[in-house]
Amino acid sequence: MAEFSMSEQYHMVKKWMGKAQLAGIESILGYAIFAGMFIKGGSKTANSPVVAEVIKELRSENGDISKLNDLIDSVFLEEK
């Protein structure tokens, strides 16, 4: 993110927060995780089959943070 101007960072985060809302995520923590995951991971994240599970867990009112952590790790640690 450091390579982008403050304005570009703002618009990027706002875009992903909007997408999080469309995916049914309603918490600030969920927005942050969702946006951060896509901003950091780019197309690798978008193409990961685990993303649907992450979104499901973020939408859950009783989400399990350790399960969520494991899912996110698997998105970024998958073999290419």
C-alpha cells in the first residue's frame, strides 16, 4: 500500500469495503479482514477456492476467529 498515494489508498479500501458489504459482511472487523486480504493478495486471493469459506465465516455472527485465521493462512500459503 505504501506505493500508492493517500487518495489511491482511500479509494482502494473504500472499494473493497463496498464489496464486503455486498458479500453480506457487516462488521468493521470483517470489512478490515476482507479488504486487507484482497489488497494484499490481489488475483491470488480472488482465485483461491478458500475465499468463499472466509466470506462465510466473516458473515457468521458466531465466527470462529481461529478457524478464520487458519483459512486466511491457507489462502496465502497455498502452493502456486
